[in-house]
Amino acid sequence: MNDSLCSPAIPTTAWLSAGGLPAGWRGRSSFTVCDTGFGAGQRFISTWSIWRCDANRCERLHYVGFCPVPEPDQEACRKGAMSDDEASCHDALRTALLAHVPLPGVSRLDFEGGAVTLTLFYMPLWKALMQAEARVDLYFIDAMLAAIGAQTGGYSPYGQLARMAARQACVALPVIDAFGDLGRGLKKAGFIFDPVVAPQPSDSVIACADNRLNASAANDHRAAVCVARLRPGIFHGAANAAHGVDTVSASAPVVVIGGGVAGAAVAWALAFRGRKVIVVDPAFSRSPQGVHAGHLAAAATPVVSRDDDYRARLTRAGVRLAWQRWQHIDAASRPRQTGTLGLARDADEVDRVRAALEGGDFPEGWARWQTSQTASLAAAVSLSVPGVLFADGLLIRPGALIAAQMSSPLVQCIAAAGHRLEQAGDGGWLLRGPDEQVLAQAATVVVANAAGVVPLLQRSGLLVRAPRLRQLQAIAGQVSYFNALRCAVDPKVVIDGPGYWLPAVDGINVAGGTYALGAEVPAVTQAGHDDIIEKLGAFLPAEAVQRLPGSIVGGWSGWRAVVPGRLPVVGALPGANGVWVACAYGSRGLSWAALAAEVIAATVCCEPLPLERELLMAIAPGKR
């Protein structure tokens, strides 16, 4: 725990008591804490433990941590002083961190069946303050905040606290820091201090708070924590409120238009939080798997780039969240973490990927460079090219996954085509079908029907609010199925090269894919099979490639929706209160679906978001 630089560790009981816990969360559906000096997580452990023991606790506890660091010596010492329940929370946190080794960016962990969430920002404090998006009820801060002023490029770190503060939010901080830069910064940002029941500090104590040097003069105040509260009338959460947060009853359903990869993920994320969902898609008349009926297997794969661009950061976060979130699905339908071997296409790509791995702050084992020899061993297939092995790579059965996500008792599927949205008299939205009959009504609607998003928004008079969607393009494509026994080249991992080759599912190896520009309908064709086999020939053994034509047993075809820049379009539609968009996933639908769903569900349910603001703005539908 990072406490005041001018004092030793303050007992966590002092922090929680000053913050008004546990009384502060009672009667609340949710409560959010932000700790700007998370450290090894001692304050989180104590907060969680008290929540567990409180019969009148809030339904959901959200904890945001900045500057998480391993502190093994302090950790061992503190565990000895923990209660049994705190020790149990400590062990659960440690287990979760070992199971999901944090990656650069934002990491989200769930406990208590999702009732307790921990969102950790693995980045410098100044950057975390700028990138976090949450509605915070209670802050724990210390002198580290005052020390980052020179790194912020002119913005106020205290202003960022006010930006995220909920109405009546409070800030707990060491008393000694209230009389220095920290206290002055909070007052300037709109926080006012409660009367402190303590002697008026001496000049030497004030000097210590200002320059952090004269620690010995502050002994009488070391264990004291005081509170500042957001001044009445100051509230910066209007943007979140405009998206429907806090204005919609938790019992009200959310309508999702589209039951494909994007829509199913959103429905699952909302149902996981106890929300009722109505999913509308005409393909449900044919199968509970929707348009992905017969889509046997696909992959979700991270990527790296030398400059760690938006695409790399989004896929890294998305694949990790897909693995974490979809583990709650039944075993037959959930993803398998096989790993992905991303093959280099040429010498330039070898240089780019190796530079990205060497320059990235990735945990050991997450991505490892492979020579052609070690790649062959990892894949159990003879390969002539090198690449990078991503441990997080997933093998997914799209049809089975969607059916499982839709099977929640909180999800209602309607086999119909959504035609247009119309604003209702109560401020919500009516979804009308082609015959103008009302199919569903809700205050919150998520439009997630791939290329169908554009005509639906156009008919609704809302397309003008989504500039990024004006150039959306639908591209058909197919995957091919091969009998695993006949082709006799079954990899242990996903192989991603000019084409991709997947481990066998139900005796079938799936390979892809094609891009049929200008196609009017998606179809499985012999020309498509030939195209895929040619791509596989770039990395599979020649004798295996010769067996492929005689091993074809079918395939699957569908649409991809893409926009210039090849990033997804996810977010609230500006000026259309309660309408969300989730589309344009292109060829990375399964890599981005869970992340997009979490962004939408977390905002609707007033949770901290598991993604940086910079990335949220990059994928927003209103971005020009």
C-alpha cells in the first residue's frame, strides 16, 4: 500500500472509517472505490473483506486501482496481521493475478461471481488519471498525487478526480497532506474538507506536507485520515447520464438488434450482470446459433505492433477478456486456450514483430518468438517459417458459443427483422419491423447487426450521428472444412499466416479465409476452397497441401463489416440518448466482441470501464 510519503503505513481501518464504510454503501445497488496508490492491494483486501461481512452491503462493489505493484516483503508481513477473512481475500486476489498475468493497459478481475470487480491500471499514475473512466463514490489518495504535477502536461490531477466523481463523492487522505499541495489542489478542483477532529497543525507539520522532508515533526498526525467532499452543485457525470446510466431501472430490459457475434456478446455481458435482454434477429427462425449456424470453429488472436497501436491494444485486451468472461459458459461451448502461432510473412515482418516484442512491456510467456524449428515443435506441424507464439490465443466454436450465450433465462430471442427505431413518448425507443409493428421497446437499445446497422440507422434518421459508419462496407467470405484424418496435419495451436489453420473440432480442421469483394451473397464455392488451399501452401508441408483437395468436406460463409482504419465501431450514439452501436468488427469479431460488450454493459450498469478513454474515443461512432 502506498501511503503518505511523510508517514508510515496508515492502518486500513483508518482509511475505511474515514471514508464512511461500511455505512456509505448500504442501500446502494453499487459502490465504486478508486485507490490512486493500490500497491499490493491491502486497502482493496480490507474493503472487500468488510463488504463480505456486511449483511446490508451494496449489491456490487467496484474497486479501481492505480499503480499496482508486487510488494512481496510487505505482503508477507501484512498477511500475518490479517484476519481470517482478509487472508481469504488476499489468497483469492493472488490466485486471480497468477491465473491472469496482467498485461500493459487495463486489467479487469471479477470475484464473488461478478459482485466484486477489480479494475487495475498498469501505467504511470498521471496516465491512469487521464485514461480511467468511472463514477467514483470514494477515493483513497496520498502524496503521490501531488508529486506527479510536473508529468501531467498542464492538466490538473485533481481535476481528473472531480471528472470521475459521483455526486456526493468523498476523498480520504492523510491529515498531514490536507495542509499541503494535496489539500490545496483538492480545494481548487471543487472539494471541501470536513472539520478535522485533531489539533491545529504546527508550522513544521505544514512544512512537512509541502516539501516531504521534516517527517519527524508530524508524528502526532501520522495515523490520521481526513475527508474532502465534492462541493454541492459540482458534478461532471452528465456525459454518462446522457447514455442512460442511473436513469434506467435495473429491471428494465435492454434491446439488442442482431444475434451474431457482436449482439450475442452484448446480451451475455448484460445477462451476466442480471439485466433482462431482448435480442431481435430474423436468423433465429432457422437456428438458435443465428447466422453462425454451421460455423464450426474460428480463432481469437492478439497482435503486436512496434508502436503498440490501437489495433494491437484492442486485440490484446479483447482476447484476454474473451477468455476470462466466457469461462462461465458451459464447457462444450466455451473457448479453448490453445495459443496462436502468428507466422511472419516476410523478412520485414520478422523485424517488425521482433522489435515489437523487444520494445513491449509484456509479461514473460505471453508472446515468445519462435524459429521455424521451435514453431514446428509448438504446433506439432512441420513449418518452414518463424513466428510468434501468443499464449492467449483462443479456439472458439462461434455457433455453439452464440447458442450458449442466448440460453440465459434473462435473454429473450425474437425471430424478426428490426427495420427502424422510433423515439417513444417516454424518451425510450420503439423497434419497428418492416410492417411497422412494434417488435420491442426499451430505454436502451444496442444496434449490433453488422452491415445492417447502416440501413437501420438511416431509416431511423440517426445515421448522421455516426460519421464512422458512412463508409461501412460489407465483404463476403468463406472458410473451408477438411477431414482431419484424411489431411493428417492437425496442429496443437491455431496457426495464423497468409491463411489460418485450426486444431480439429469434431474431426474437422477449419481453414480460412476469403475476401469476396463485390459479392451479392456469401457462398461456399470451389473457387473459395482453392483460394484457401493456396494460402495454406505458404506454410503447411507440401505433402499435406497435396492431400487437402481430397479432404474437403464443406465450409461456411458469411459477411464481414469493415470501416476505413479497420477498427471496430463501439459506443453510444451522440444525440440519441440510450442508443448504442457495436459493429464493424471485420475479421476480428471474436477478438473484439467481449471487450465491446464489456464497455457497453459496464457503462449501462454504471461500472468502471475496462478500457482506456483514448481507445474508447478511437472506436466511438461519433468520431470524425
